Amino acid sequence: MKTYRIGVIGLGQRIAHVLAAMQEMDWKLELAGYVDPAPVGAPILERAGIALGQAFATPADLIAAGPYDLLMIGTPNHLHFEHINLALDAGWPIFAEKPIVRTAGETLALAGRLAKGDAPPLFIGLVMRSMPIVREVIARVARGDLGEVVSIDATEHLAPEHGGYLARNWRRRAEWGGSYFLDKVVHDFDILGCVAGARVARVASFGGRRVFTADRAERAPRTWSDGEAAYGEMDGGWMGANDAFQSDMDVTDHQTAILEYENQVRLTFHANSHTSLPERRWYVAGTEGTMIADLARNKLMLRPALSRKKPERIDYGGVTDDAHNGADQAMAIDLLAAMEGRAAFPVTAFDSMEAGLTVMAIDEALETGEVLDCRPMWARYDEARKAPASRS
Ligand SMILES: NC(=O)c1ccc[n+]([C@@H]2O[C@H](COP(=O)([O-])OP(=O)(O)OC[C@H]3O[C@@H](n4cnc5c(N)ncnc54)[C@H](O)[C@@H]3O)[C@@H](O)[C@H]2O)c1
């Protein structure tokens, strides 16, 4: 098997975990070089026994030292557009983390560029697509096990340390992360779009910050029941703030959304970044059956609407502390298969842009307090895909 020569822009926790999973899944790889002023992922790579390779000051320097078999992009979200464009110019296969880009304007510009059809492969780390439970959810819906999908209720509830990390890390600022939903639940809206089987037509959203606020800094409990200090478990990383309550956070810490898809599927979503009963769950009700996908416990439950038998239950096991439940390893296998031309990667760059736009529409509705008609947004996107824009 060949050894893949890899270059990385943004060697944070995420790319380090993906590289470690690739190695675990029998990739032969050499991290030839990276660009990162302070690589947060270095200790993760050290534990995985992967040498850091050469440090370069700029992406241009890294690219000049090519060729690479794969360029990997794991910078904070506001830099994805710039780094993806540089990597596209270089012309080697690219793996970029989600969300593919941070704004609607960047999405249209990238859609125009990719529509030209001459781009190298661009794989996006919407890692849940590779999970066996998620593949089964999509397959069962596609094969009609639920009849027609009618309505969906979905959640993502994070544990307090995770929320505290989001409130200290770069994700706390819209200028870097985009939004709570864009960084955290774009995965869910990608897959829920597949389950609904249409684009979102109308959306409303309510949310705000009521947990990680300065006025709670003094009165919020700061100690776990066993006496350990709370909210500092994970390092704040790049542009990190010291305190979860007194940072300059401007994104939500809880948010709800209600969506109607073009085919009249209706969906509610509830996210909260500070809960003691963490959950990531999709409840899908169809004309002929119901399904609950419990992503936190990696369990699926289904029953035909008129069945009096026990529900069918599938336990995928492999629940891990990082809550990824083997997804990174599954994606590493998919990525190798795609690189070797044996199978298509489970998600395309266009799927990733559509999931991103769906979440951006939710955030726009949150901002305006109105029900947002998404048709003009899709019209602009389809236009961008039809008439490739030249990069400015
Ligand atoms: N697919 C998933 O499940 C998943 C999970 C976590 C993160 N992510 C995504 O991965 C990306 C990185 O997140 P993370 O958790 O690793 O964050 P992180 O803070 O651990 O890593 C970001 C890295 O980028 C570096 N960096 C900042 N500015 C840079 C620049 N100009 N040039 C080069 N490097 C620069 C930082 O020093 C840091 O090492 C984000 O887009 C995030 O949304 C995806």
C-alpha cells in the first residue's frame, strides 16, 4: 500500500484526531508538513505516535514544498474559505473540516467555483455520515420503512463541560465560528435534510445566552458534586478565554428552531449546551412507521405504525468518551476508499454547502425574529451553481 504524503493547515484537536483515526484504520501516512502558529493537536499526535513533520509559516510555503497526496484543513471556521481556495489552486485532493464555509456569501462564491467542474476532490468532514447508525437511518427512510416522513423532532444537549469549552474556545464568537448551530449541529441538519427528502422552505428560530453570562459569573455553582472545579476541563485553545461566564461570547448557548421543508415535512430542533442529561436524538414519524435514532447511545429503534409487537432495536455499541462513537474511524475507512477510487465519499461538497445554508437560514431567522422564506436563498445558490463566478 502506498504511503500518503499529507500537508495540514490548522493542526488542531480535530485534524489530530482524524489523523490518529486514519492511522488506526491502516492508512500508511506521513505528515510531511503543517501550518499552525500553535498546534493544539500536537499532544494528540504524539500519543498516536505520528511525527509532526515540518512547520511552515504560511499555506503558500507549505504548498510550495508539495506535492501532497492530501491537504487537510482544520483551521477555525472563518478561515476555511481562504484555505479551501488556496488548496483548490494547488490542485491536490483536499479534506476540509465542517462547516465547509462560514457565510452565505462564501457559500455562493465556492459553489460558483466548484460548478466549473475542474476542482480536485474535496472531502468534507461531516463525519456522522460515515456512522453505521446514520447510514441505516438514511437507508430505512429511503426504502420506505416509515412510509412518507411526516414530522421530526431532534435534539442536541451537551454536558456542562462541553458547553463551558464552547464558551471559552474560538467558537464563542460569530466572527470565528459562525454560530452555535453552524459549528455544532450542521451535521444534524445535513442528515435531517436527507431524511426529510427536500430543502427547507420556511424557518423560525428562538435562542440566546442564559447560562454563560457575566451576571451569573458570581452566583453560578462552579464545583462538581465531588468537589472538582467545573468548566475548565478542556483547554480553551486558539484565542481561548479564561472564564466561561466572563468571555466575550456572542453566540447562543441554547436555541430552538422550527422548520418546514418544501415537501411539507415539519421539524423541531432543541439545542442546549449545558445539560446534565446529554442527548442527541432524532425522532422521525412517518405515515407507516416511527423511528428513534439515539446518537448518544448509538441505538436505533423502529416500529411499523400498526404493529403490536415490540419495536425493532439495533444497538451499534462502541460508545466512546469523545461522543464520536467510532465515527472518526468509519470516516477514515470511507476516505481511504474514496482516495483509492473504490467508493464515493458519503457526502459531497454541495451537500455540505446546502446543510450550511440551512443552518444559516435558521440563524438569520433568529436574528430577525421573523419566519424566513428560504426560496430566495436557494434561488441565489442555484444561480451560483449555474453560472460559475470567477474568484475575486
Ligand atoms: N467533524 C467534527 O466532528 C468536528 C469536531 C470538532 C471540530 N471540527 C471542526 O474542525 C475545525 C477545527 O476545530 P478544532 O476543534 O480542531 O479547533 P482547535 O482550536 O483545536 O484547532 C484549530 C487550530 O487552528 C490553528 N490556527 C488558527 N489560526 C490559524 C491560521 N491562520 N493558520 C493555521 N492554523 C491556524 C490553531 O492554532 C489551532 O491549532 C473547525 O472547523 C471545527 O468546526 C469538526
